[in-house]
Amino acid sequence: MSDFVWNVAAASFDDAADHGLRDPVTRRAWAELLVPALEGSDRIADIGCGTGSLTALLAQAGHRVHGVDFSSAMLDLARAKAVDLDPQPVFTLGDASNPPLPNSAFEAVLCRHVLWTLPNPTAALAAWIRLLAPGGRLVLIEGRWSTGAGLTADECVSLVSQQRPVAEIRPLTDPALWGGPITDERYLLVSG
């Protein structure tokens, strides 16, 4: 999708419970999922950060987070969410397929609901892996949506395992994460 589409979508993007994390129950569910998955990762790259909800959540947990998105409108909202946070997240306008970040600079790369949208997921994964310091971990949240779009867990494992070992796949069926029950496949993949 073009940056125009995402710039237009920015105004209502946070209306989805799992995007805006406005509901304390949903926010707590995401914190309980991600904070342990990213334990020991001081510097995190949040690729395709959108309006910065996860970026802010992780900064509040004490991580130094660098968010990247190619929608300037999304990043404006992300910066507004993070204005009072310490450590202060950094936001950069850039393509998720090839983030404009330094190689080997992050203990973790986080990406939620982006890999499936990219024209060359294999090349994007290679770019994300290059951002990782030795021993760093790749944390992906993906799914195969009820619309038929997305990646199944098996497809995602296949893509990642071409470049590095996959440590864990965890189904994300807890309704608190999504603001209600789901009927499609959603999962967390941790590699490293």
C-alpha cells in the first residue's frame, strides 16, 4: 500500500483495540506478552511502528525504542504519544522493507502485522536481521486474517528459518489482545 493510504488511515488507525491500546485490559495484555519476550533487550527497533502504541508501551517498560514507519501522519501520532516518555523513543520516516537504521545496533527487532504486506518478505527479513547485534532476537506478530490476507504460522516459520533458527511460535488467541474474540490465526514468532 502507498504512504498516501496509510496517511489517510492514520486518523482512525487507533480505533482498533489492538492498534490504539486505549483499553487498559488490552494494553496490559500486550505488555504481558511483549515485555517478557523482549527481556534483556535494551535497544529495540519497532519496524512499521504505525502510531507508536507498541513503541510507547516498550519505552514505558524502560526500553530504548526506535520506531520506523513510512507514513508521516502515523509518525506524527506516534511522536505525540511519546512526548512525555523516558526514555524518549526515536521515530524515523522510512521503508519497513529496508529500514534506515544502523546494522548490528539493536538487541531486538519487533514487527507487528507488516511482513505479510511487503512485496519481498525474504529481503525484508534479511534487512531486519542485519539490524540485530550478535545474539539479538527477531520478534514478529503476524497472522492469517479472516479476509484471507496474511501469513500462516507455517509460512512465517518457513520464511524465517531460511535465515535463522526459529525459537518459538505462540498462538495469540487471548481475546484481551484484540479487544474481543477472534476466529482467525494470529501468533507471535520469536527467533534468537
